[in-house]
Amino acid sequence: MSFDNLKIERNRRARRIALRLDVKERVMRLVLPMRASMKAGLEFAEQHEAWIAQKLAELPEERFVTDGSEFIFLGEGLTLRVHYDTALKSTRFIKENGELKVFTNQENISLRLTRHLKREAEKYFMVRLQEKAARIGKKIAHLSIRDTKSRWGSAGPDGKVSLNWRLAFAPFEAFDYVVAHEAAHLLHPDHSRAFWRTCMELSENYRDGHRWMKQHGEKLMAYRF
Ligand SMILES: [Zn+2]
């Protein structure tokens, strides 16, 4: 088999040899416990060759957000328009009439665009998170915006919440559900019945949001900037 899309890694906490699909990096990770031999690992991968190939083939198509791209951001349809001008001193973003206009002296806007969108997502998520937390008598101590590959968010009883900024590209009800999910964790650290009841109460449209994340969530990992 070809090992082009196979990344081998040792993991101190791993109990057994395992394969894990990394949707963001578009590779299959072969996880080896410290004691396992490389030979055993590769044999394991070989036994699952067909499954690995299938999983990699099923990865959502990459979506490049560049000049002229249409995309949904925080529930709003936008078209990206890049105005490149070497005379400009810095990069500015203006959102109007369904367009996100970028005035820039940069040939490659990837970094600045990502930073801008992350900041916008953070502001927006913070407002929604605070609103939901207030409804159950909780406060947000800190929100961090992450780009983790497998988790959409986390929340601790200390009021510290993290959310994946890629949620901003999901439909409104989907990211609203994830925000509600993390807010509900401020009250219930588990996934008990009480937790789900709170999560549902805090969601605008729990059913559709939950379903969308389950069915399409990993597509968010395929956005490229
Ligand atoms: Zn949870």
C-alpha cells in the first residue's frame, strides 16, 4: 500500500494501535502506543488498507475562499472581493451589500483574511454565548477561539469556553446549537438528561442544528484560505 496519506505517531496515552482520520490535515493517523513496534503498526495499517482508502476518498472536497468566492459567514451569504493596490499602507475589510471587500497591498491575503474572520467570529460568538449563559445564571470568564481538528468546543465550570472558529461557516442553527451546547456545560459538566434539556432550551433550533453538525460538521474542516 502507499503510505502517502498515512502519518505515524507515538502516543503516550494510547492503549492499542489505532487509525484516526484527520479531516483538517486530510491524512490518516496511525497511532502507536509507546510499546508497540513499528512493524506491528504497519501491519495493522495494511490490514485496513481498503478502509483507509475509502475514508480518504470520502473526505469533503476542499473549499478555497479566494477573490470571488461565495460563502456563508455567521449566517450571512457573502462574496469575497479583493482589491489589490501596492500603494495602500495596510489591509482593510469592509462588509457591505453582501460583499466582504478587502483593500490590500498584500499579494497573499490568507493570513490577514483568517485573522479578520476569526476576530469577527469571536465577537459574534461572545455575544451569543453571554446571552445564553445569562439565561441559566452563568457568566463567561473567557472565550478562546481555536482551530482544533476534532472538537467544536469545550467549557469548564470556571466559565472558560473555547469554540472552533470554523463554526462561523456553518448555518445559523448549527453554530447556535454548538454555542448552546457549551453554555449548557457551564451548568452540567456531563451529557446527562438534564444537560440535554438545558442545551435544547438554549438552542434556537436544536433539532436541525444538531443534525446538521452530525451530518455535515466535518465539511467545515475543508475550508482553505
Ligand atoms: Zn458536550
